[in-house]
Amino acid sequence: MQTFDLEAQGLRALNATLHAQADNTNQTKWEIINPKGSHAIAVGLDAPIEVNVKGSTGYYCAGMNKQATVHVHGSAGPGTAENMMSGTVIVEGDASQYAGATGHGGTLIIKGNASSRCGISMKGIDIIVHGNIGHMSAFMAQSGNIVVCGDAGDALGDSCYEARFFVRGSVKSLGADCIEKEMRPEHIELLEELLERGGCDAKASEFKRYGSARTLYNFDVDNAAAY
Amino acid sequence: MKDHDARGIPHTTPRQSATFTQDANSDIRRAAATGIYDIRGGGAKRKVPHFDDLLFLGASISRYPLEGYREKCGTDVTLGTRHASNPIKLDIPITIAGMSFGALSGPAKEALGRGASAAGTSTTTGDGGMTPEERGHSSKLVYQYLPSRYGMNPDDLRKADAIEIVVGQGAKPGGGGMLLGQKISDRVAEMRNLPKGIDQRSSCRHPDWTGPDDLEIKILELREITGWKVPIYVKVAGARPYFDTTLAVKAGADVVVLDGMQGGTAATQDVFIEHVGQPTLACIRPAVRALQDLGMHREVQLIVSGGIRNGADVAKAMALGADAVAIGTAALIALGDNDPKWESEYNKLGTTAGAYDDWHEGQDPAGITTQDPELMKRFDPVEGGRRLRNYLKVLTLEAQTIARACGKNHMHNLEPEDLVALTMEAAAMAQVPLAGTDWYPGKPNTSY
């Protein structure tokens, strides 16, 4: 276990050190102490390492992550795991707005609640939230999955494309072109795998599925040539 | 038509309305027929005060000219000197503006890279991500970081020579975009992670930050990911240039890219293009003043775009305080877009060479703004690159000619004092004297 004191050694040194880890590094476990809400902690990682952040983080923790597992033992600020490509990010507490924004892959697990715009413009990431998610979550979500063990706020999935949303509790309102959809066996199977991956104590049968009605895919097909 | 009626009373001359012009009436008829607004590219077409409304004074007894062809007039520019460990060094102060793969064909992007590299300057990606042929043919490539984040990934981010965070585009300050389904080929769909054939919307604002305080943190994140090596540009539309420039600098930008309303390879509603934003000429001085007020002029570089056509435009933008310019529409024309040799095909599309602006529809007869494999065959990227190189060289030579005539041994030594304006409007916007006077509207300590 490598320990890095962020307050003493600084952000640039932290990220440079983590970026220097190769695929075959033998320094696979890292502990970051004294994060104190700093921004851009462990961003742009690209190695199969495990990073434990002992405290809460500011904006964009684990942004653009590849391969690495980043575990925040606290709450996370806006844009956590934004544009993640692969790997896993776990937040023990709550996550602020834009969690998992534009993520292309990997898994984001939020043990508490996620604020507004969770999964905005997501492009393949899986987001698993043990608690609730805020308003305008999954706005323009392209692909991937969001699992919400609690409730969803206003305008879930507004203008979404092919992403899937599984919500156990209530949905305050659905956004434009987002509808409830049938839970077929393949969705139950997928959800069970996601719940297991996220360490959620919930049954797939308790969830409803939401997604795009696909009525906004072409702005006005009758006049497409005139746009 | 008879010149009098049945009673012998003369007709008055038929009179077209200055308000309901033939253009306005055709817009009304089109709207009535389709029920949808018109979308096009090409930037603002209305006449606005522009660089043509300025003149250089040249040297005289009080100024000493440099000998053309013999005395040096430097054109190099370094961008990103504020924070980046690897700033971009260009041979000429004319860059290629961002235009997406998707909007443009792969061979067209290749040609832009070939031409720009041969001329010693940079090209820029666009919405949709970075293509291998674009990276491979561009010696210096600026990677745009856009609200949609289509194709965004850290590997490409690290391959870039600079990152340009796009906040706004001159054609549509405050607006997003849409790539029509007919241009969404398998490859474009895969890069954007969306189904083939659907209209692909691009957001008008970034998904994970709001306002200048957030932007500062976003820039920090991008610098950390790229090791503080490459410059970070912030591109703003010509809306509130003083405040936008100030806030971009405050947020940590190395370079500010300022795009006026004539900038326009981006497609959007005609009403948006013509009625939102300010002319390029009106934006430069407020942006330069913002940099000067912050003590950052020349430390944070300013790139101006929107309506640059010739070396005089380049020189005028730089005399007003820009460090470099960017071209988009002019680059497409240099590649062969809107060429009269395709006139019969433009006619079939209901337009004419020079006026074709439906670049977003994918039917470009020149094979440049299309994903149609048959149309793309018409365009040769090697020849296109050669033409762009030639054009960039001519722009540079023209600008140098003017700079030497003003006695400048480097393009960056051009200054507002070298200019006069032909109209009151241009004098006010450029803050240079109306020709024949020593006054411009708004000049300090004058009563007008």
C-alpha cells in the first residue's frame, strides 16, 4: 500500500505519480490522505490500480478514468467520474451534480444519493445509486444503464436516446420522450447483474424500466430535407 | 405590361417594398410551405461593418517602410505561453478553425491537415472527435472540447497539441447544433455512440460545468490529465467580448478564440445566424481591452475568426490587437467548395455557386461537406491540401506586404494607429479615426 498525503505533497505530484503507473505496475494499491475536498483528484488514470481516497473530494474526482478502481471514502463533488472510459468508481457517501456525466464505460457506484443531472449525456457507463437521484438526471443520455434503488427527481431521461433507467422507488416526473417500458426477461437478467455489481440489497422485480420513446430521433421527419 | 390603364391614366412604376423584399417574401413562402424554420451554414450574410470598412495608411514621411522581398517581416506566432510547457509555435498567424468530422468528410479533414501542415500552421477538430487521418496529417492539431463530448476520450486528449474548450460559436452564440440523420454514416454513428440515421443534437452548454468558477476547475482537470503540457484555449462567440474574454482569462485560459457572427461553417437556424451575435469587427477591441486591463495582452493570445478572406483582413485583425486569426469558410472555398465548375449541380439543389450553404444536408456537389461515398470521390485530399497551402501562403504574403508598407518588421507590430475607417460605424467599432479626421465616435475626452 502506497500512501500519498495530498495536503503535503500537492495535486500535481499526486496525478503525475498515478499517471506514471504502467499496466504491469507492482504498486497496485494507493491510499490518499487529507483530500479535504480538493478538485481533480486521481483524474486521467490509465492503469489497473486501486486508489482509496480517505475523505471527501471536490469536482471531477476520477474524471476520464480508465482501468483503475477509485474508492472515495466520503462524499464526492460535482462531475465525479465524468467521461469515465472503464474501471470502477465507488463513492461511499453522496455525490453532487453531474455524477458520471458523459461516461463512456466502466461502473460508478454511489452508496448514498446523487444530485441533479446524474448521468447527463452518458455514453455507455453503468451508474448504480443506492439512494435517490436528483432532477434532470440522464438528460440526453445516449447509452448505458442507471440503477436507482431510491427515487428519481423531476424530468428523468429528458431527450434520452438508447440508455436504460431502472428505478425502484418513485419518479417525480419523466422528461420529454422518456417513457416507462416493459421489463422483459433480458432486462431482469441485466438488472440482477448490475445490482450484484453495485452491492445493492434489492430485488430486480421491484424495479421499473424507463427509456426513450424514440419520437424525437428525427426532428420532423416529414420535412427533413428542408432543415 | 401597358403603361396606362383603359382610361388612359398612366400606371405608376411597380415598386418593390424595402421591408417585404423578394428575399423576405421567399422566406415567408418557404415557411408557409414547410412549417419549419430554415437551417443553413455560411454565417451571417447580411451586410455588417467589416474589415473592408478599414484602410491602412501605409508609410509616409513620418513612417519608414520596409523593402518588400528584402527586409524581414516576421509572421511566426507562439500560442499558449501562459501555462503550457509545450506552447504551439506556428510559422504563420493563420490557423484552421474547428469543423467536425461528420459535417466534413474524412478526405476533407485530411486535406485541411495536409494544407495547414505544409503552411506551418495548426488545424482543429470539431464536434465528433478526432480521426486518425486528421491526426496523422496535421503536424499541429487542436482538439475541441465541446458540450456534446461526442468522441471525447483521454487518449485523444493526450494526442492533441492544444485543447480548445468551446463555449460558443460566432454563428450561434448560445445555441447548440444538429447533425441531420442523412449524414450519420456507420463511422460517424460509432464515433458519437448513437444509432445510425437519427438526428444528432449537440448541446448548447457543457454538461458538467456552469459559469466561470466551474470553468476554472474544468481547466484544472484538463491540465492535470494532460500534465500541464498543452495550451488550453477557450473559444467564445462574439456576444459580450469584454466580459467573456475577462472571464476566460480569469478561469485560466492560455488562448482566447473569438468568433464573430460572420463565422459560419456551423449549421443552425437562419434567423439565429442573422440576428444573434455581433460582427467580428465590433468584438476585437473590447476583447483586446479586456486583455490589456488584466495586463495579459500578448501573454494570453487572442485568435480572431469570422469573415477572414484575404491578407488585408489578417493584417487588420492583427493591427486591432489579435495575435492570430482562424479561417473556416474560406478554407472550404479554397478546398473547392462553391466552385462554379459545379454550377449545374448547385442549380439542381435550387441554388448557385457562391450561395450554397446547406452544408449540413450532405449533398455537397464538391464532395467536401458530405458523408456520401459517391460525392466524396469527387474530392482529392492531396490536391485539396495543395490548394489550401497555396491559399494560406497568399494570405501570409498579402499580410506581410501590408505590414512592410506600414514599416513593421513583424506582423505583431501592426497597431490601430496604422488604420483609418471609411464609415462612422466602423470607426466606432474599431476605435480608429474616421478617414480624414482624428476622431472616432466614443473617443475619450471628446464630446461625441
